[in-house]
Amino acid sequence: MRLLDFFRRPPPSAQVAKERLRIIVAQERSARGGPDYLPLLRRELLEVIRKYVNVDPEAVHIHFDHAEGHEMLELSVALPDK
Amino acid sequence: MAEIIVVTSGKGGVGKTTTSASIACGLARRGKRVAVIDFDIGLRNLDLIMGCERRVVYDFVNVIQGECTLKQALIRDKRLESLYVLAASQTRDKEALTPEGVRRVLDELAADGFDFILCDSPAGIEKGAHLAMYFADRAIVVVNPEVSSVRDSDRILGLLASKTRRAENGNGGVREHLLLTRYSPRRVATGEMMSVADVKEILGLDVVGVIPESTDVLTASNAGTPVILNDESIVSHAYQDAVARLLGDTVPLRFIEEVRKGFFSRLFGG
Ligand SMILES: Nc1ncnc2c1ncn2[C@@H]1O[C@H](COP(=O)(O)OP(=O)(O)OP(=O)(O)O)[C@@H](O)[C@H]1O
Ligand SMILES: [Mg+2]
């Protein structure tokens, strides 16, 4: 068994964990300090968009920024390939 | 000037109480006057890990509600004379802990000449966790190299940056430190566990300690002797290094590399 293990390396699941965390942490950080309605806004936007195109929840990105006295809401939707 | 340090994590069971007990002992061993407070109202545990459970007469909530003096409630450690424990109450009434009450206790400890006040936070992001961090000058964020623990600790970082006295007063914010625990260099080497570098990169924090996974922690809690006091254990050395870093020493990380076995012992599973 040990000899077999030696040749059959397990998949680097730690790498997968790191990638997933990098994305979710960045997303949660960008919502932080923003208005409380962001998650609801995101949900409702997704519903409206889905009336026209079938997009994944992952495809809707909301980014909130406050810089020099003004606040900005950035919204991007990645449309599926035809 | 007393420094208030919160030991927090978001996720439960990651090693906050183990860490609070060992860091408190470590600081006391380095000659500091230390008080360690259990904020886990309803689920008293620090007393067991510290080995003083049978000496608890009054607790944190008794002090806040004026049922005893702070001096009566502080339990002096039998091993280290500059170390005191304030036990959590076992009341189920979480409202017993008030911001004003907590502030009074912390102020009184500071006035009494304590160098460090450690606050062992309960899990979660509710009231107890909030009060444990609110007055802190520094935070030790305890993390396991595992997705849910890392994500929860990032939420805690968000709270430290907004829902604390230092954040509200705008005087520099809380100083944050990452303490990675239950670390297994072997599993990191095989790619099954995220490395110190991975977690550090995601959270963007300075690393105050990396504590290996070890059965010595269970042995220590069975005995009621904080693991840092077992000088035979590498866990003790890892915690001692963390204490040194907290005190400003520059100490390289240890115990993060796999101890390589020889070819034959690997082949035959020795
Ligand atoms: N380095 C370690 N190696 C092995 N086991 C550990 C290590 N650190 C902590 N543990 C174990 O993990 C468990 C949880 O530890 P601890 O009580 O300190 O966590 P906690 O964060 O305070 O939990 P809670 O959120 O419930 O307050 C305990 O059984 C403890 O023995
Ligand atoms: Mg605990």
C-alpha cells in the first residue's frame, strides 16, 4: 500500500480550497461596509435578469465602492455563451 | 498601560480557549501581570483548561451585577503568581453581560496594574463575541487551515474593523494577528491542507503563531494544565514563540515543515 501511495499522489485539494476562498472572501469583502440591501438587491436583480436570460447566480457581480465623498454601485452580468 | 487582547475566531471549536489559556500562561511566565476572562456566558470552559474549576466562587456576571468585588472573583493561578482567571457565568441569561459592565471590569483591571487582559471570546458573531472584541487593542484571530474557519475569520476581521471601540474612535483600529492552529505539516506537504502561506495570503494578516496538531493538547486539557506548560511538547514551543512575537520579538516560524522520514520507513510505513 505504502509503495502504491508513493506513486499515486492525491489531488491537491488544498489548492482548490485556496482558490474558492480567494473568490468568496473577495466578494464578501466588497459587500462589507456597503448598504444592507445589497444581498436583497442582488437576489431581485437576478430574478429580473432571469426573466430574459438564464444566468447563473455566480454570473451577477455587485461591487460597492466609496471613494472621495461619493458612493458607486457597480453591476456586471456575465451572459452565457450561445 | 494595560493591553486588551481578544482571542476570537467566528467558527466554534477551532482552539480559542486552548490558545487563551496558553498565551495567558506564556505572558505570565515572561513576568507580565495577566488576567484572562472567559466571555463564553452559559458555557464556562476556560476554568477547566486552566485547572481552577473547583476554585470558582464568583464569576464575571456576579462582578458586573455588583454581587461581589472584582478581587473576590479573580482566581489566582497556583503555578504562576502574576496570572488571574475570571470565570464565565453559567447563567442562561445572555443579557447579563452589558457593555457598561464589561467596560467597568476592564477599567478596574487596568487601574489595578495588569499588563495584559485576555478576552476568550465565544464562537459566533452574537452579543458575547461582540462584547469580547469591543474594547480590544489587539486581536488574535484563531484559524484552522480549513475553508469554513478561514471564511468565518474574515467576517470577524470585518467586525474588528467596524464594530469595536478603536474602530469607532478612529484611533488606529485594532491590531490583528493570525494564529493558525491544528496545523499538520504532513498534510500540507501532500496537498491536502492549506499552508501558512495560503491562509496568510487570503486573509492578509501577519502570522503571530502556527500551532501544530497534537494529542498533547488533549492530554493537557485532561490534566487542567495549559499545554504551554508542558515543555516536552512542540505545541508548548510553538505557543512560546507566539508569546514572544506578541511581545515584539522577531522569531522565525518553526514546526511548519514535515519531518522527512527516511526512504525505508516510508516504504514500510515505519
Ligand atoms: N493544536 C491542537 N491539536 C489538537 N487538538 C487541538 C489543538 N488545539 C485545540 N484542539 C482541540 O480542539 C478542541 C476545541 O478547542 P477549544 O475548546 O480551545 O476551542 P474553542 O475555539 O475555544 O471552542 P468554542 O468555540 O466552543 O469556545 C478541543 O478538543 C481541543 O483539545
Ligand atoms: Mg472556547
